[in-house]
Amino acid sequence: MTHKLRVAAFAGAIAMASASATGAEPSGHDAHAWSYEGTTDPSHWGELAPDFFQCGTGKRQSPLDIDGATPAHLAALTFRYRPTRAKVANTGHTIEVRPTSDETLVTSAGSYRLAQFHFHTPSETRFHGKAYPLSAHFVHQDNQGRVVAVVAVMFRMGKPNPQLATLFRTLPRPGAQPVPIPGRLNIAGLLPTSQNYYTFPGSLTTPPCTEDVQWYVMKQPLTVSPQQLAAFRTRYPMNARPVQPLDGREVLSGD
Ligand SMILES: [Zn+2]
């Protein structure tokens, strides 16, 4: 694949080669290539494909800088995450973990299936302008397969997280088949003990930036060790979309 692209570059297809170098889609759909740096960076996502339009013109985009949230009594979230078999995929943009069983999140709005979770460095969500070094996004779908709820968990620098150790050890190459994790993964070990959260309406933070996604940002951070963060950053030095305008939205802060 890489060799072919290099040959193409020498033949004059410079744009194709640069898309490859910025970590674009491993599937080879260059028309939909996007990245975090260079000519297909987040400021261009909305122009890269017709179905990416919300990245450019959406009014409820994520991530947000949480600053000035409104205190509220929020319903508790119920995580029905059991130790499960899962596969790890390297999407070319992040490490994505897909459980092979039905794990669910119950909110006041309904019950949703955990489709996958993945990581960003630095955390995309900011707090008074400040980011954490790493975040995990737990992506939940309704029974029509639409992404409707994302739970974000922050990681600050500290002790190693045992679940991250398992995940960052099992890392397929971009575009390779997803790799099964040995044994069962304790997904609940990637959730904080305190369930206080912020919530607001938003979008996917990667193309196509689809809206109508409710965000739940957990307040209590977990820890990641410097070695674990370095392992992730070896593959993905930076995979965070910049914060987006609030556009009149209200962020609610639970207690
Ligand atoms: Zn994400």
C-alpha cells in the first residue's frame, strides 16, 4: 500500500501521497481523507465531502470548552458494562475498542448500546481552556444504529491504568483487521467511581460531525502513566479536534 502510494507520488499524484502521510483513511477513500494536520485538518473537514457539511456549518458541534456550566439535578447514569470480549481496531485516526457483547448505558432518555470506545490526545473537551492529556469516548447507539450518546472520561497524569495497559499492548496497524483482546476486558475499569457529569447537546468530533448526540462528560478524571501516554502518542501524537463554538447551548453540571 505505502509502496504503491510512493510510486503514485513519483508519477505526480502529490495530493494522494500527502493524504497518506497525514494518517488519512486506511481504506483508500482519498475523497473522504481527513486528518488533524495539514491540508485536510479540522478547518477543512466541512469541504472534504458533501456528507461532512456539518463539520463546517453545524451549530451544535463538539468538543466544547466547559466554562460557566449551569448547576442542575441530573438523573444518575447507569452503566451496564460487564467484563467482555472485545476487539481492538486501529482506524488510522485512533485506537477503537469494539465489545462483542451488548453493553448498555441507561440515561433519563433511554437505553443505548455501547458500539465502541476510543481515545484522544489531548482530551478534546476542555475545562476553562485547559485540556487533560488523554480522554476516552464511549459511543452509544440507539436501536436504529444512530449515535445518540457519548460518555467522555478524562485521564490525568499519574498511576498506570490496568485496562489501558491491556489495550495499548494489543495494537493493530492502521487498516489491519481488528485484533481480539486476550480474555475479557473490564470496561467498567475505565469509568470513574464518582458519576457526576456535565451534559450538553453536541456532535461527533470526527467527520461527518453528525449532530443530535447528547454528551456526558464525567467530572472525575482517571489516571494514565507517562509510559502509557507515550505508547499512545507513538501512534497518534495529536488526534483532538479544536473546541467548537457554544452557539447558545447550555451546559448542565450535575452534583
Ligand atoms: Zn472521540
